[in-house]
Amino acid sequence: MKKHSFYLFLILVAGWQWSMAQDVSKFKILSDSAYQSSNEYLSGNKYQKDAILFMDMVADTHPYYIKADRRAEWFAQKEALLEQCGSVQSDEDFVDALIAVLGPLHDKHTDLTTMKSLQEKKAAKNEETEAEVVDTEHVMSRHDAFYDYSILQPESICYLQFNQCMNMEGNPFEGFLDEMFTKMNEAQIKTLVVDVQYNGGGSSRLCDELLQHLYPVEKLEDYTTYLRFSNLMAAYNPRIAAAKARWENDGHADELYQMPSSRIPDDYQQPALYEGNVVFVMGPKTYSSAGILLTLARDNHIGTIIGTTSTFSPSHYGEVLPYRLPNTGVLGSISCKFFSRPDAATVDDTCMEPDCVIGLENKELAWQFIIDNYGNH
């Protein structure tokens, strides 16, 4: 097996770990740190012990800390953190201390919680879902569907509300889009409005299916994905340990592995491209895969983005590995990949500004703005 294929095989095998570990009992317990035999560890309280393991794991796992100088800056915080943990009185305060250290990462996928907080958040989320009222009075109010569309003939607008990147049972997104674009073509619709202000993410495959109708696939500039091999990843798939050793022995200890670009299948057929105007609506709840959709639209000059400043980073970390700290039982997740946006000049931006800023609280005013600026006059 060629070296490149060897790495790729192991990476593909590793892709199941987060979905498998949604069961908290399957979170890997940090237990392989060299620090566990140190006097500093053995003499510490439970919070100091877990803080030591946490800092070691983050330095070994997170893509940001692949560079030696960044790891040095990270460990420079250790003394102050351990001193703080010496007087911590609760798991919740301990979690707050660790999150405070993580702050500069700008990575919402790397996080910590206690079992108690996790249960409380789940209960609150269930209550919020049950209490949520779907307001269909206005076009831009949240609809009770992952996706739906309306063709507004007088305005020559097709309004697509895309709320979750997940296929609906009996109405997969790919077929849904084929129907929508066929009807748009029949009605000669001049503007497509893609509203993702309520979309918190899901599978990026659905975003790809939408982009295929808007831009030639062979010309689309995509994200570049980098992976960091780590001991935590190897705990979920022991074969990763071999890949890690091989990568480092080849002289790449301080380098991320650039994953191969996906190739277009030989039998791929490009859908007919929509030639009209495209307007994307971005809000504070737009995140994850929906953020990727808007970033690809921006960097490939597809359409116009309106709404509010993003809460997501266009280049971002992701693909989480879950873990449990052994002495406190605190639960955590940490990213193992870095997704670099196509536009190299803006790769370090921590947010994305819309082309046109509009408030989204008043749905009538927001919709009127769209009609006035993008509707048929």
C-alpha cells in the first residue's frame, strides 16, 4: 500500500468516533499521559490532576497547537491554572477555569461540561423545543420543516428556507432541489433567496447539493482540510497510533496532514445551473455546515449575503473527539481538524460580514427590503 493511501485509509476508518461516542459511557478516559507519574500530578488534588491531563491532551490533540511555539505559550498558563485549581470548590468552577484557558482558540467545538450541566442543558433544550411556536404569518418566520420553498410569481422570487442540513424522511434534499429548480425555471424566476438564518448545521453534503445548482462543480474552490494525528484519536482507533508514528518519523511532527481533495466521480453530471440572482440570508443562529455554505458562496463569488455579522469563523476547527477526565468525571470535546477557507487572504478572519447589513428581528421589514432590492420591478 502506498504511503499516501496508508494515511488516507486510517483517516477514513477514524471518521466514526464522534457518532459512536454520543453515548457518554463510551467517552475515552484520559489515561495515557506521561505526567501521571510526575510528583506534580501525584501530589495534586483531583482538579489539579485533571488540569494537568487536560493541558497535555490539548497540546497533543488540537490542530492549533501543532506548532512548538504555540504549545510553549499554552503550557505557560499551566502554573497559574494549577494554582487556581488548588482552591476550586466544585466541578462547575473547575470547568469554568478550563474554558477560560481555552478562550483564545475561537473554537466552539472544543468545550467542556459536567454531567449535571449536560443533563440540565438537554432538559432545557427539550422544553425549548416543546414550547417553540412556529409562526407562519410572515415568509421569513421560522417554518416547521428542515427545508421548504415558496414561489412568489409577482415578485419573481423563490424563497427557500433552509433550516437544517439533514434529509427529511420521504423528501430527500437532492430530489427537493430538482423539483424546486424545475418549477423556478418554468416560472422564469429571477431571484432565489436562500434563508439560513435558523440553520445550525448538519451534513455539508446537502450544502454541496445546493451549490451544484448554482456553480460549476469543476470550478468551485473548496475548503482545504488538515488533520492532526493524536493519542486521543488513537484511543478510538488504535491503527491511528501507527499512522501518527509514521507521520512523525517522516519528519512531520510539527505539521498537520493535508487531506486529499475529493474528486469528482467520472460519471458525475452537472445539474443545469440557475442563472438568476441568488441572495443568502445570514443570522446569529447560522452556524456549522450552514456557515460553510455561506463561506463557499462568498469565496466563489456566488450571490449576495445579507443579514447580520456571522457568529461562525469562516475557517474553523471541527470533527470532535470526546473524552472524560478521570478524577472529576468532567466531559469534554476537542477538534482534530482544521478547515481552511478557499480565500487565503482572509483565512484568519474570525467572522464574516454580510454584503448588506439588515436587521432580522422585524420579519416584515426584512422581507420588504428583499422585495425592494431583489424583486421584480
